[in-house]
Amino acid sequence: MSFSKSAVSSLVATAAVIALLVSGCSAKPAGSPTDSQSSSTSASPTPTIEYETAPLTGIAYIKGTNAFLNGPAIMGKVDNSEAARPQNALNQADIVFEEMVEGGMTRFLAIWQSNLPTKFGPVRSVRPMDPDLGAPFGGIISFSGGQKPFVVAMQATDVFVTNETNQLGKGTFERVSDREAPHNVMVHAQKLASQHKSIKAPGQQFSFATDAASSTASLQGKATVDLSVSFPAGKPTWKWNATSGTWLRSQYGTKEKDASDGKQLHAANVVVLKTKIDTSYKDFKYGFVPRTVVIGGGSGVVFSNGKAIAVKFKKANQDDPIHLVDNAGNPVLLAPGNTWVELMPRDSGSLKVNYAKAVSTATPTPTK
């Protein structure tokens, strides 16, 4: 087959155009990155956020945002007489123990660590059960006076003991002028902690769920309206408040408040432990001085997230924390937050619980 010169020229031109089009489609625009450059400019992965948990409340904080977590527990023997109310900074405490003292009245052993107040109190004298309660926390305890056997027993623990005598001139203890003596001794917690930076943070005491809804009482317990604990000369009542998610404290129908924030005393968890009282120690002036016995164990009730569950508690020795377990022996998980422990004398005290009425879920019978 033969082609004319004009036909050949036309075919060559057409081939050239096709070649140019193909090469143009495969070329990268000027200034475009190479494959290796593209891979190097891909988005960086999102950094992982690290958390650390407060040992006494179970609350998680972004690591490095709460400097108190590296510091010691500060304990205070807080007065609970009528003249001492309202007390300072009980709402900031991680844990508060209420214990019976002479005459059937109560006194508090409050522990701060994750949220140290500027000052707390008023503080009064140490009692015979405080070494057993305070030893597992380590840290520092502050009180004002005390009978020699109880002071010596407290000094025999690993807890650093502070009082008005050994803290003179250090600016940590203060007798305030707006309260009457002896209910006027306040302790400057942050200043005290800053002077003892070598004392390590406490270990975990209770076990905590990740949130209130996952607490043992919330999952297995019975819905509760309120509870009242009767001591021979005291009757604290805790009422569930669903709005705040806390139990609110009253005494003989009067709301108890915190002088620091003006708010009603509240707790994420209320733990009632039925305890034996040792009456073997007698004082020549005051008669017998009751000692709450916590070593060994017993029974109790845990209140978390508006519900209650029966528990048992165990404590092997003075340095061992109080362990809470359910009737099957499984660890009881509290709701994250602060905890009040009512050390109710099992022989002279009582616990009354008002449970919520069951809501009927039955389908109504249709009318004709």
C-alpha cells in the first residue's frame, strides 16, 4: 500500500500531538512536592494525655496539674463541739473520720491531701484511736494538746506530730481572735506542707470506681433517701442530693456548714462502720476515755451515688488501711470524691436508713 507525501506528513503530526498529550498528563506541576516530600509533611499524631489519680479520693487529674498530689497527707484533730462550729475546710478534706469521745460526743480526724486548704480547724487534743486511724496515711498530724499516753502512742507511729509547742515561731499554728478559746486553734496546712517536702505522699486507702455510676453501691445497692447515725450525744444525718450528686450533712435538723466556703458539709461517700468501744482506759478527772477499735474488722454500710450496700471491713494491724468488701468478699468500689467515715459504736449507737419507695413499672390495665 502506498501513501502520498501529504498523508505521511499528516500521520506524523498526529503522532506528535498524541505524544505531547500523554507526556503532559503524567508530569507534576511546577513546585509540587515529590513523593518523599509528601510523606514527610503528613499530620503529626495527637499526643496522649497522661493522668494521675489522687490516692485518697480516686479523682483523676491531668498529670502535672495538681502539685498537692506529690505532697504529704495533713491530718487534723478537728473539734466538733457546738462552740467549734462551723469548722474551717472540712469540705476540702479527702477523708473525715467521726469518732466518739468522752460523754458520747464526737470529734473528727480529717485528712487533706489532694486539696490543701489555707487553714483548717479548730483543732483539739489527740485521742487513743488516732494512732490506729492515722498511721496508714503517714504524713503529718496536727492537734492541740492531749494526755501523755495518747501523745506518746501517736509519736510512736511514722506520722510526723505537730502541735502548738513544737511549732512555735514557725507560723503554722495560730490562735484566731474571732473564736473563743479553746476552740480557736487553726493550722495553716499549705505552709506546714511546704516545710516538710521530704515527707512522701500517702498510698491508696480505699478502692474507687472510675465514676459514681460504676461504684459498688450504685450497681448493687438499694436506693436511699437519707441516713441517720446516733451517737450517745450526737446525731448526724446525711441526705442524698441528686442535683449535686452528694450526701448533705445536718445535725439534729440543722444544716452544718463549712466556714471556709459557706456551703453545707457534703460527701460523695458516707461509710458507716459498726465498731467496738474499748473502755479500759480511765482518767482521774474525766472517767473512762473511749477508744474506737478498728483493728480486726466488723460490719457496716456504704452509701454512694444515692444507694446503700451492706459491707464488711478488715484491718490487719495499725499500719494496714481499712479494707471494705461486700458479703462475697469482693472489694467495694467507692464513688470518686471525698469520703466521711462514721465510726458508730455498735453497743451505744444506731443507724437508721430511709430507703426510697419502689417505683411501679407495671403496665396499666387498659380501660374499655
